Amino acid sequence: MSKMERAVIRTEVRSAGEGDERRVVGLGVVYDRWEELWPGYRERILPGAVEFASEVKSYFNHDPNMVLSTTESDPPLIVRETERGIEFESPIPPTSYGRDLAVNLERRNVKGASFTFVVPQGGDKRWEDEKGVFHREINRLIMYEVGPVTDPAFVSTTASVRSSREAYLEEWRRQTEDPSDEVSESIDTADETRRLIRHGELKATI
């Protein structure tokens, strides 16, 4: 089945506007740049790969208890494609955690951004080079959540980030050894994705 994943980048995240119009702006996805998630595993997202879920959410530090906005809220989260990647612009709510975020942005304590996504069946290409380094090139993904993170280096090492990649790596090696597994996996993934959408489970981030 398609699993929720997270990608984290160290990038400029800044505050814009004043008072009730204050917003957090940043680059949530960087196109065409190889990222080494850990030694021996590299990943990049191709230009144009990102599709948006029916409702994209923005949390601070991936915490659903610190929701900043959604594409359905008022004022809404804005996500847009640029030549560099996907830029997000979220209003900062007048809450205690919103005020904390605004202060941390001013003091440059917020070091990056992260997003939650699903790669549909056939949405990536995987290979291992002659040095044994695994490469994953993503040509299609569905974004469900994006937002600022205080410490991208910490988020990128969490179990939720690494475990999903390791599962893909194990799946790829299994399919390489037995290509017939790919056919059954494709059928299982399609059925499971339809079930998740039907029950609304794909709208929840991990």
C-alpha cells in the first residue's frame, strides 16, 4: 500500500506582514536536488511532480495540535508551484503557539520546512549504483501537509521519516529478485488506496 512519508529541507522560512496579517512563507519542496537522507540513500523530486490533495494542511513542527491553516480555512493556506519547487504561505493564527512561531521566526530559530505526502504506484524510479548507493527519483506525489519546522536535521532522522524509506528499499530489492511481486503489489496498492480514500484515512498526517 502507499504509505504517508515526510521530506525535510533546510531552507529559508520567513515571516511576512504585521499584526493579524502576519504570515509564514517558505519553500516546502525543492525540485531537482539530490538529498542524502542517510549514508547510502539519496532522493530527489522532479519538477512538476507535486499534486495537491483536496485539502492541504499546514502544521508547525508537524503537530496537528498546532495547526496554522488549511487550503479550506479563512484566511487560507496558499501553495504554489515555482521554478524552484513548491512555495507555501500560511497565515499565523493569534494563538499562543502562533505567537511563539512569530517570535521564533523573527529570531531565526526556525530552520526549515517539511511536508507529508504519498507516492502513488509508479510515481518513482529506484536504482542502486555501482557503489551500492540507493537512488530514488520521484516523478509523482500527492501533498497533504506542509509547514515550518524548528529543527529539520532532527525531523529527518526520526523513525517516521526513515522507516517508510526503508520499507520502499526492502520492497524494491524484493521486486528486483522476483519481478512477479510487482504485479501483485500494484493490485494490492490500488485496492488499498481506494479503501483509504473511501474512509478518509489519507487526509490524516502521521
